[in-house]
Amino acid sequence: MNLLEVTNVSKRFGGLTANEDVTFSVEAGQIVGLIGPNGAGKTTLFNCVAGFYPPSSGAIVLDGRDIAGLAPEACARAGVARTFQIARTFTSMTACENVMTAAMLSEHKVSAARTSAMQWLAFANLERFADKPAGSMTISEQRRLAVARALAINPRILLMDEVMAGLNPSEVKEAVDVVLKIRQRGIACLVVEHVLEGIMPIADKIVVLDRGCKIVEGTPQQVSSDPVVIHAYLGDA
Amino acid sequence: MKVLAFFCLCLLAALALPAFVDASHLNLAILVLMAAQLGVAWNIVGGYAGQVSLGHAAFYGLGAYTSTLLLVKFGVNPWFGTLAGGVVAATLSLAFGWSCFRLKGHYFAMATIAVAELVQIFFTEWEWGGAAVGLTAPVTNAGWAWMTFSTKLPYYWLALGLLLVTLAVNFWIERSWLGYYFRAIKDEPDAARSIGVNIARYKQIALSVSAFFTALGGSLYAQKELYIDPNSVLSTALSIKMALVSILGGAGTLFGPVIGSVVLTSIEEFTRILYGGTGRGIDTIIYASLIIAVAVFYPSGIVGWWHGLRRRWASRKAAAADAVRAHSAAAAPQAPAGEPS
């Protein structure tokens, strides 16, 4: 059974249609890439799944439960974690405290949250920053911290919004390693990404959006040779 | 550890203070303690949770009016009245939060001013509640049983006790999940929601706890003065002072508001003593200038400035130690590094 099923989701802002009848699914433990040119509606769709926008119509079902229109905090409880384009770490806290705050979703006890937070920091290769202020870390470190924080709520699926944008090649590799490690844990990943060389080699499936609609869905090989996709990215050649 | 030692020292000084000062200075000390308590209470929602309220006088007034009305009209003991005032303020903070938390940042602050003004107008017009004339509490039952005294000293102990209780609650909040959630809401509300924090609920919790303790401060004021009117317990200036004490001292820190209150109340009272008699408002001009100076040069408050200074000392000390090490290494290459020359 599919973990996440997005069925005929449309999102309109007044007269503007950002998403039209988008349907796709994510299986448990899969890495699914959501790609498309600028303005294709990737982030809007992403925000609908994470609860930040209520979809205008359509269903979003996680593990048999319709989560469309739930508030972000309710989506988080249901098992959807997310990161943002900018890391949005809690800058008045240390790295460990950032992750602890998320770990408190399952248990309010501070000592238990610390234990769990340290494990997630180690997972993201950030233990050495545990007691450093989050604001003093580099962009790439803060992005990984945001991933560790999102994972600390013990989600079924993690939505990542452009985790690789603006990173240098070695940082992209680090980010890719983290995504692969997440899959090993059985957590599905839905990755919105511009950096195609980062996502193409690791994705189990790619969903391509253009002008709000899904134009193609398939394996990375199928997608990258598809004339419709090439047309959407490059226009008439 | 150092903070704990400093706190114990301050507490000892506060306990010993009444033995050394006269009545007028004791009154100043009471004002400092009361302003500190209000700042600490404000800090819960304004500092930790980052929701800058400029309408807290509403809760202060609700506390003062609840206990005084219960006492004057129904003969209810002020100890109970004080508690009732806290409960009334915390309950009405639900309506306050319901209306104001729809807005963010500056708009939230403006809405809180408006709601507090409404409360002030209500009490100014409310005949049964004393209207603009205010309420005078009876002095017949003096003593601890009725929280009414003819001397200042008992009010000093009450103010100190209330401050300590409020500090203890903040201390607990700061270390519990509430403190983490409040700071998360302040730093990045969207990220807080994405990890399951119901930010509407937690902002309201912060506001209600803050309102409760602000109201206790209001009731204490009413018992100390035995007279209240809308201007003395519901004015916007009062709301601003609660915020200022906390922000100048260091918003979102445990002892910031206490330090802020010592500085601010002293400046306020001394400029009044020195220049207040001229009738030209020089005291308020100096008071305002000092506030602006602190705000411009130490935007993170006195506590933030102190932490910055300590960091600079630490890095200078480390640099000096490095220099000594380099020097001794150059002078005696065989000597182990780090040995004092």
C-alpha cells in the first residue's frame, strides 16, 4: 500500500491556479523527487501536503488517513515532517536544543528529549555542534540541522524543500548521503529539488510538474529522456 | 553556578535591606520589587514567547479591581481576592489572546494597546465599579489576616515574596518543554508548527500565565495603596513600563527584568527627586533620554550587554594566553608548550 497518496489535488489563489489535478503517490521508504521549472507549483504542492496550505480540492491520504486541510502541527503529529528552503533553525538555541524541541512532540520530558536529540545530531553528522548556537553554523550545516530537527518528530515521510540549492559539490554529496541514510531508516522522502544531479541518482521515482500540472512520472532514466520533460525545461529546441 | 551565587547574594541583600534603610528608601525598594515582578511576569509572553504586549495594564487593572471590588462590596478577604483577580485576568486573557493573536509583530502590539484602552474606558465609565473616581479600600482590619498594613515593611516582604514566586515559575518554564516551545515560536513560528507545536495554544498559555501573575501584582498594588482608579492601574504608560523593564534588562532572560527594574525605577525616582519639582517635566525628559540611550547602544538589554562583555574578556584572555605561550615557546623551544614563562 502507498504511504502517501495525493489524488487530484488543485490549489487556487484567487484566479491563479498553482496546482491542477495533481496525482501521485509515495511508497513507504521511497525517495521521490518533485522537479519542474521555476513556477511549476512544486512548493505550493509541497505546502499542501505539509498542511501549510489547504488544497482547494482533492485528497491527501497518509497511511489511510485524509490529512488534506489539517493544520501544519496536526500534519506533523500525523507523521509528515518538512524542511524549508531557508533552514529556519531556532537561532536563539543551540543545535541540540533545536532538535530537542522537535523531540518533545512525543515526550515533554527534557532529559529524554536530549538523549533522542543527540542521536539525531549524530545521524546528521553534527554532534560536534551540539552546544554551539545554531545561528553560528554555516548554511549547509544549518540545513542538515533542520533535517535532524524534522526527523526528531519520528515522521513516516520527510518533505525536503531544496536542501541542495546553493551548496558546493562536496556539500551536495553530504546532503545526498543524509537522504540515503534517511531511506535506510524506512522513512520516505519527498524531495523538491532544482539540483538535478543531486536527486536523479538517488530517487526511486521522479514526478515532473509544469505550470501546475503533473506532466510525467517515472524512474529517473525514463524522465530524463522524455521529450515532454525536455520541452518543459528547454522550450522549443 | 555563578548566577546562582549572585542570586543568593542578592537575596541576602534583599532580606537584610529593611534593617538599613529608612521609610522612603524602603518605599523605593518596594517599587523596584513590584516593577521587577511585573517585568518578570510580562517576560513570559513578551520575552520568551516573543509576543510583545503593550496592553498588560489590562491584567494589572483586572487584578487590582477584582480584589478591591470583592473587598469593598462583599467584604471578601484580599488574600482570596488576589487569587480571584489572577483567575479573572487569566480567564479574560483568553478573549484578549483570541482577538490579538490573529495579528503578528507590530500589529499584535498595536491590538494589545487597543484592547487595554477598551478595558480602561470600561472601568472609567462603570458606576458600580467606582468609575473615574476610583475605589478606596477600608483600613479597619489591619494585619496579615487581611493583607492590610499601616507600615511599609510588610508590603516589602509581600512584594519580595511575590517576585520570588514569579521568578520560580519562570525558572521552571525556562527549563521545561514550555520554554523550548516559547522560544521556538519566537524564533521561527512556521518551523515550530512544522514540528508539531500548536503555536496558537502555546501563545495563549504564555499569555494566560503572564496575565495571572500580572494581576497578582495589581492586587498587591491595590492593597498597598488602598486606593485605585483607572489611571493608576489601567494606564497605557503602565503597560509600556512593564515591557520596558523587561526589554531594557534583557527580554527572555530570567533575571533581566529584575536588573531592568533596579535601573529603570531608580532612574525614574532619582530624576523625579532631582528635577521633578521644576514643573517643566525635566525628569521625564532625562528618563526618556536614558531609555533611548540604552535601547540604541545595548539593544539586547543589560543582560545581553553583560554577556557580550564577558565573551570579549574571555577571547582577550585566550589571546593573551596564546601570546604568552608563543613567547615562551620562542624563548625556550625545549620547554613544553603552555608552561608559564
